[in-house]
Amino acid sequence: MASHRIAGSGFGYPVNCDSGLFVRAALDPRQLVATDHPYQSRPLYFVLPAAVGAVAGENLVFKTYQALNIATLAFAVWLLGGLVDGPRRWWLLVVPLFLLNDIVKAFLWTPHSQILNIATPLVGMWLLLALSPERRLRWSLVAGLAVGLGILVYGTVTPVAAAVLLLMAWQRRSHGVRHGAAFAAMASLPPLAWVAAVIGVRGRFYSHETTMYRQIVWLADADLAEIASNTVAWMASLWGAVALSVLIAGIGVFLAWRQGWRPLADVVGPATALTVAIAGFTWSLGFYPQRLTWAVVVPLLVVTVRALSSVALPRWQAVAYGGVVAAWSVRQVLAAGPWA
């Protein structure tokens, strides 16, 4: 991790060690196919930076990634506001948990895709809340295609697909197989087509995640000791910032419940399906930085937003909860790091 100092000021921001790979891929997208590029599996993430790189220089490409990160974060907050289910504004107390966390601190100003770990689960919640047994087959086909394209943007869209299939199986019961099969087929189509295209061009496809980190494939030859060790490491990654975020969100749900809010199946079901899918996916990676496992917090934060927007908290409770969030925010701002 390097740093960039803003000229004429005492301020700067971290630049991730992988940022050069993102910039060079935007300036020469052919690298994504012609070489064993670490990001060969996510070509669509480079579309906008590559378009800028075709007509501008390296400096503007760097700024394009920064703008893309800021826009992604703003989009996440907009999605969160769209999930509000009541007239109360106490849900705004949850917003700092999205804006002030280790992912934003480390990656907002550097070319990288990690900010998507905040937005992707919110997109997943929107999709899951839109899912209904009354939806026609065409909806499953279109949703599957959209998710499949999303996987080519960033692989953490995969648990969204798994959550949709879980919820389809639960909601549709008898006729869910046809819709689930249609969704799964369309979600698989873009990644499989991209892999086939790369193999057709250079004879093989390179997955940095499975080759370098053995993500998911470690399960094929893991013994019980390795499974236990990785499970402990995964649980350890949920400690610290992730656990505190869960605690703060849980306090918000508890306060709303005390004022008469009752958990609604329309949000608890999707949130549970997405949490299970994200937890299972991140555990299967065998690689557990908090920037990946933090995503398990997002479905609970959506439930918290629904709860706090639906009830009138006594002022002292709202002030006390705001104080907890403020303390968390100050801690995040003043804490050194993370640097990767």
C-alpha cells in the first residue's frame, strides 16, 4: 500500500498495491485476454475506465476510478433510502455505517473494485424484495441475465444469485424448479460465454482467485482439520469492525421492536437468504480479509433501516442511539488504517 499526498496540503490518501493493474488494464484492455491477468474474470468492471483511457491519458483514468468509487457509494446510499418502509427518519442514523467503514477508508480514492462489496448486497436486497411467486418466467430470465452480467463486474455478485435461488425454492414450492432453472441458466450464460471466448482466443482461462488463493477449490481436497482451521479464521474475520457493526444494527432493531415494530416476512426472509448466501460464499473462499466478510452486515442493516423508519422512537432513545453511531463514526475516522 502506497500513499498519494495532495499537493499544497498535509492530506493524502492510500493507493492500493493493485491499483496499477486496474489502470494498466483500462489503458490496454487486451491484457485481460492476452495474459494471465489477475482480473480476467471481471472484464465488465473495466468498460468505463477503458472508454476513458481510449481518449484520455493515465491521470484521467485514475480519476475515473475515483469517480466510479464515489458514484458506487452514493448509489449504495440511494438504494438504502429506497428500501425505507415508513415515514420516520431515524433510519438515517444507519447511513454512517455505510460511509465510515474499513472498506471506504482503504479503497474510496484508489482504483479498485472493493467498494462494490458495499453496493452489491444492497442490489441483492432490491432483487430479493422484488421477487414474488406471481412473477412471470420472463422476470426470472431477465433477472438471471442481469445477475450473470453482474458476476462479470465482480464475483461477489455470486451469492446474490444463490440467495435468489434459495428464496425461489422457498416461495414457489411446487413450480419453483422451472423459474429457478431459468434464472440459473441465464445467470450462468454470461460468465460461461466469457470463459469460452477467452479459451477460444488464447487456449485457456486464468482465474487468479483459484490459482493464487485457491478460493473455493480448496474444498475439493480439504480434510477436517483444514475445514476447521478455515472456519475459525472466517469467524475471526467477523470480529472487530464487523461484529461492532452487527451490534449497532442489532441495537437499532431492538429499539424499534420495543416500540411495537414486528419483523415482517417481506424483509426478514430476503435478508436471511442473502445473509446465508454471503456467509456461505465468503467461508468457501478460504481467504478472509474483512473487506470481503463485511458484506454479511448489509442485510441486517437493511432490516434496521426498515425497523427505524417504521416506528416513532422516544427522543432519548434516538439521541442515545445517535450517540452510539457517532462514537463509532469518530472511532472510524481517527483509527489508523486499514492500509490494504
